[in-house]
Amino acid sequence: MRAAGIGLAIGLLLATAASSPAFAAKGEVTKEQRAKGMAAVPDLLTQANAQCQLADARLIGESVDPKTKAKSQLYEAACTGAEGLIIDEVPGAPPLVFTCAEAATPGPDGKPGGTQCALPGNSNPEAGLQPFVVVAGTPCTIDKYRALGHSESATLFELVCREGGGGYIMQTSAPPRTDKPVTLNPCVGYADSGNVKCILTDRATQLAAVDRLVAESGKPCAVKDRAFVGVSKTNDMYYEVACQDGKGYMLEQLPNGKLSRTVDCAAADSIGGGCKLTDARQAKTEQNSLYTRLARKAGFACDVSGYAPLPNSAANQGKEVVELACSNRPDGGVAIFTPSEVGSAVYDCAHSELVGYRCSLSKPAAAYPKLTADLKALGKGTCTVASARAVGVSANQTGYVEVGCSDGLQGYMIEYALTPLRAKTAIVCSDARGINGGCTLPGNNKKG
């Protein structure tokens, strides 16, 4: 996990061309400038691999490199539904392309650049940048923007959204294309000392996004403190939040801005070195006690000695899914706790895979007595389960578990109803060939 975002050497490459007095004012666009622009720009766009449905163009003028004295022609292009472009036609080299937003960026002295877009179609840069935001998939109507510049492969902009939040760094291709990947990374992921940073929002505003994530999590947390933790290799963002009641959480945010998961600080040691704003040791003790109470209330007698948060499936949104290890019994379980505690359930590790979760904190064999008991209840009392595998769940929500017997004789395919979970039928393996390929455990593929 890294503590900051993208490390690109960004330079506003229009500085040299903009210094020429030929481009000192936007002025009125003449018919001759438009005619020359419309004649030359289509071919230049192709050479530069620039995406632009050309609506208007003009010749800006001639640029002279102050060092080499080489001359080049500068053009402006207005593109339908996209950001406008400045194109520098350099003899003997591919054209250089800059966005209108880059061209409008003030120089180091704070003064406006001499080369700026003047075509009517380029009068609203926010509208030209908005299609790239749509490609990124993050809800954001641009309120403010700032061009950071571009490298050979990427163009960067800082954005502030009307919807609020702490702002983003938007990365597109160079030149920008909507058929190339576009990402919006929250400003909080960029260090203030980095070469890529946000200045349109302050740190407090950037961290305010944590409050929204806490609300999405459904956790009862009155926020006391918050901190940015880091960015994963897949560009997931991590934040720590401390609550007024002493609890704390790690929040995982997807690149699209949505909350992915919430991890209690007691189980977050592997995320960025663990929580720093709360006492994780105390949190673990308190959480064990809480889960013990909730598990017992759900009918699962477990003195919780350890736990591991599990991802929510679509069916369990808004609930807390956690695997439990118990000090008073060898087998554990997977708990699905509701915020109100009503309807919470714990599935022992013999049956948890039928609801989509596999145990890892306890050994599979510790749960086999549960399956032996299921067989006995179905009139198959001669089989002591020695091996098992979850087969799957059918379209009509019927689950299947294959079991092998300790006596080496042919085992069974146990059929389960899922709501509520209960064993319905035990089918000898020789008769179960039509169930997802039949039995495959050693000893179970014999002819009965």
C-alpha cells in the first residue's frame, strides 16, 4: 500500500509557445484564420491521434522557439461534445496537442497564458471535460477545474464537484480520449508535498468524504477523528475513522468512490499497519464480547476467541458477515448479523458454504459431527462422516453437500432447504449421478 497517488512529471508544455507576442490576445477570429484552420487541422488531429469531432478551427499564428529559432504553426480546434485543443504543428515532428484548459493555466508569475482558446465552441471548458468524468463512472458535475499538464501518456486535471466531496485528480490519456481509460482519484490520496497535488480543496474538506463512507457503512459511529491510510495496488482507498464511543474502523473505498467494506480496527492489522486512532487491543476484547453475545442470541453457543470479517454478498447488503472462532468448541461458524439483531443467523462451518462462505479459522473436520447428525436425522445412522465437500446450490435454492463415511462404504449426497437451513434428503452416491456430476470423494464413486 502506498501513501500517495500518481507520480508523474507534469509540465505545462505550452509555456514556450505562449511566450510569443503573436498570441498575446484572444481577439476576434477572422474568416481567413478559420479557413486556414479548417483546412489544416483535420490532418493534424489524425497525426496526433487526437479524438475530436471537429466543429470549428482557426489558425492562431506562427510560433518561434526562442532557443532554436524553429518556426511552427499553432491552431485551435473546437470539438463537438469534448474539450477543445491547441495544436502545435512542428516541422519534421508529430504535432503537439494541449487542451484548452491547459492553455488557460496561468504561468509561474500568476499571469494568464498568452495562448488561449478563443473559438465560441471552447467557451465552456467544464462542459468539454464532463464526458471524461462520465467515462470514469464517478458521480461528479464539474464545478471547478484546474489543468495540471500532461506527460507523454497521461493528462491530469484537478476537479471539484457540485455534489461536494474533497475533489479529485482526473487522469486521462494524452491527448485525452474518451475511448481510453479515465480514472478519478480522491485528492486525499495525494501528498501536499508531491508534484501532483490538489489546491482547490483543503485537507479538512478532502477528509469529509469519510463521513459519507461511515453513513454508507451503517455503523453507529459519531465521528471523532479521521485519517487517510493509503492506496492499494488496485487503487482502492483506505481511511481510518475513530468514533466517539471508542470504536474505530478501516473503510475501503473503490476507485468509483463507493464503499467496498468496513473492517473493525480489531481485525485491521493487515491494512496499512492497523489503526492508529483507536486502541485496537481493547477493541478486539470488546468485539469478542459483542460477537459472543450476538452469536448466543442467534442460537450459536460460542465464546468468541477470534474473528475475521467477510465480504458482503448482494443478498447481505447492510448486514455484517464475520467468521467466528470459539474457545468453548472446536468448530466455528459464519455469522450474518443484522443492524437490529433481529433475523441474525450463525451457520456452523459444516453448512456455511451453502450460504456462500467457507470457514478458515477452524479445521473442516471439527464440523463433521454436524453432518453425521444430519444423516442420523434422515435415517442414515450407520455413516460417521469423515470427509465432505460443498457441491453447490441449484436454481431453485436447494443446496447439496457430499459426505464420505469413515467405514469406507459409499457415502451420500445430502440435500438441504436453505430458508431456513435444514436437511431434507440423503441420497446414496450411486443414485446421485445427476446432481452436478455426482459424488467425487474417494470411495463415493463406487457402484452401489
